[in-house]
Amino acid sequence: MPHSTAIVTGASQGIGQATAIRLAKDFRHVVLVARNREHLLETAKAVAAQGAEPLVIDIDLAEKAAARIVIETTLSAFGHIDALLNIAGAVPQIDLFEMTDEQWDGGMALKLHGARRLTIEAWDALKKAGGSVVFTSGNSAIFPKAPYAAVGTINAAIAALAKAFSDRGIPDGVQVNSVLPGPVMTGRRRSYLEHWAPLHGMTAAEAMDRFPREAGIARYGEPEEIAELMAFLVSPAARWMTGTMLRMDGGEVKSI
């Protein structure tokens, strides 16, 4: 394996879980960070089955001290950090006029500030390793809409933050990119559709068919497909790629 240690946040489910399992093919150690310990332990079993050593850190990255704890624990266990993948952060999809301050602040605290603090805490170790960072944004960063006001605002901020870190990373030897996934069929999205469908007089299957067509795509993406892109970005093959926002969205964005 060419790499030693990768940290994956949001590793308990969805894209984060799929990415952690995929990186177990390339890294000797995969650090799994999220709030749900039970789900993290499931991810850890899958990582170990791929031949990598998992380290489970169940912690809320919205808390200010969490980033320092994650990095100190990782360095104590494995000595250095080659890659950091900031994937954690579920932001409520609530209309612009209905969101409370607490909902705004919660989304910012985890997805934006959690990733910012964790990257800063990991920076010295990443400099020593000549490592890589990936931020996870989303298509709503470039076309925010009223029903997705918070997620669009936070994703746009993450895209800008990743650009700033990549600029700092050029002299420091740290590669930084961001990924903008389109509609991906995660467990969270499936639960949302199953709840939404009967409220609008349709079955869950009908809702799952409707939304891709409305987005102008053939189907939902799968978490494993985004995970492959994440793995590429922290691989030697992508080393000269930095400061780039990469969309993987089945063609949802129609602009050039």
C-alpha cells in the first residue's frame, strides 16, 4: 500500500462510509469519524475486511474541541496523516423562510466549521507527509434554491474554503480539492423520500422515479461511485490536481 493513514469524517453512513471502505484498499490505516458509534463499528468491520486497520473515533465535530481530539488520537495511534476527507455534515433541506437560527447554526457548525477546524489541526501533519485534503460540497453550491437555502449556502462556503486552503497548500505541499456530488441515493435520502411520498399522494417508488427525471438525470448516483472519485483525488495519479472543484452528478448541471 503506497499510503499510511487516511481520516474520513461522516464514516458511519452514506458517502463517508463508502469512501472509508474504498480507501481501505489503498491505506494501511483508516480513521473513522462520526457521531454514531454503532454504525462506525459496522464500517470498521468492512474496512478490516479489506485489509486495513480501522480506528473508530465517535465524536461530534460540531464541538470546538473535537478536531484537536481527532488529530491527537490519530497521531498517537499511527504517527502521521496522509489524507483527510471532510465528508461529515447533514444540512436540513428546509425552506428559506422556515429555517430557525438553530438549524442554520447546526449545519454551519458541523459541515463548515467542523471541516475547517479539522483541516487546520491536521495541517502540520499533512505538510510533513505531503498529504491531501478533500472537502465535500454539492451542486447546490452553484445553484441555490429557496427549499435548499442552508445546504446551498454552506456548500458554497465550503467550496470557497477549499479554494483558500488549496492556495495555502501550494507553498506548504498540501493538495486540496473539493467534490460536488449530485443526487446520490444514500440511506438519508431514501428515508426522506419514503416520508415525503405519501404526503404527496404517491408511493416511495414513484417518488424515487420522479426526482431524477426532474433533475434531468437518468438515475441517482451511488455512494460507491463518489467514493471512487474520492480515492482518485488522494492517489498519486491526481497529485498535480489541486484547487479543483469536481462535479459528479450524472449531468444534473447543464451549464458549461
